[in-house]
Amino acid sequence: MLAKEGLPDCPVATTVQLIGNKWKLLILRNLMARPWRFNEMLRSIPGISQKVLTDNLRALESDGIITRTAFPEVPPRVEYALSELGDSMRPIIQAMEAWGLDYQQMVREAE
């Protein structure tokens, strides 16, 4: 989690700092549906590199937004899921989805 000293004064800036890049938003979009394994997440997000996915998953885990579960199997299996804190972001992502759908419809009607 972010240290208290590292938090911006503005609550909107805090949210943007935690989830404000397109990759984190797409990762959260996926995890809202169910837990995902690394490689299936990599395949489901066009344009993301393995390094960028790894970095963003680590950041989300460090901030307490997602959990990483490693299963003691051969070959190793790791799943990522929303934490309780991450699940509390569900209304934010749903509001973004609703706005995006409205905007897409408006653009289609204007054509």
C-alpha cells in the first residue's frame, strides 16, 4: 500500500495514482469477472508486453488491490484475483463502462 506520506492531497489524484493507467484498468476489468492466470491475462489484453503486465500486477498487488495465489503444483500455477479493497473499486469501473457505452452510442448516432 502507499505510505501515508506518498498519498496526494486530492482523493481523485490518489485513485488515479493507484489505477490511472490503461493497463491497470484493463487488468481490473478482467479480474472483475473472475481470477485469471498470467498467460491468459497476457493473451486477453492486446498490446501489453509480458514485462508491463508483470510490473502492473506487482504494483496492484503491492497496493493491496489484487491478490496473487501460488498453488503448490507441478508445473507451478499462479492466479490473480481482486482483493476486498480491489473489489471496492467495482463501482468505479462499472461507471467507466457505462459512460463508455453511452459515449459509443452517441458517436454512432452522430454518424
